[in-house]
Amino acid sequence: MSLQPARRAPVFAPVASVEHAPSVVTPASAGEDEALEFVRFCYRRRRVGWPALYDEMSAVASRGAFRGLGYGELAERGISFCLGDLPRLVRLTERVVREDQPIAESPPAKIKLSMAPARS
């Protein structure tokens, strides 16, 4: 046993602040729709990044706050909180965050204004 204090894990950047290359949003399969709705529900309750969003999703599942679904029912619909399934949950989360961000408007075109010469 070591007498050294335990080191804390490095702080993760919130999902919303991580820059991703633009990607095309692919349509969700029928089974993935409800999983995406669950993640959207949790993200809109608390707009936080990973891992705080994972904590929110777990709290929602423990209370059945999303359509009365608990851990077992969510697992049947593709939401699993197991370590091996975290990469899929992260992908769903990134997709929801990306879709929920407002579409950036292109900057307005610059219009050159000039004064017309004064008429005599």
C-alpha cells in the first residue's frame, strides 16, 4: 500500500467546448431515436459537458424522469451506463450537442457606400 496521496484525474473539457470537424448528421436508426431523445432530454435539463452530463443522465435514469424509464428500460433502448458502452454514449452526446448548437450565420456581405458627387 502506498502512502502517497491519490492523484486526481485530469479535468475533462466540456463536450460543447471541444472543437470538432464539421460532420454530416446521419439519420438515426429506429432504435437510436429514443436513445437520442433521452440524451437531448438530459442535455436540455443541464447544459453541461462530459462527464457532468453522464452524471445527469444517471440521475435521470435512477429517478425514471424520462418517460418513466429506469436503467433496465433504457438499456433495452440502447442507453447503457456500462464502461464498455461509454464510447457509444459519448458519440450520442456529441451528436446531441452538435445538433443543439445554433447554426452559425455567415457574415453579412460588405457593402461599399460612396457619396455621390454634389450636383450644381
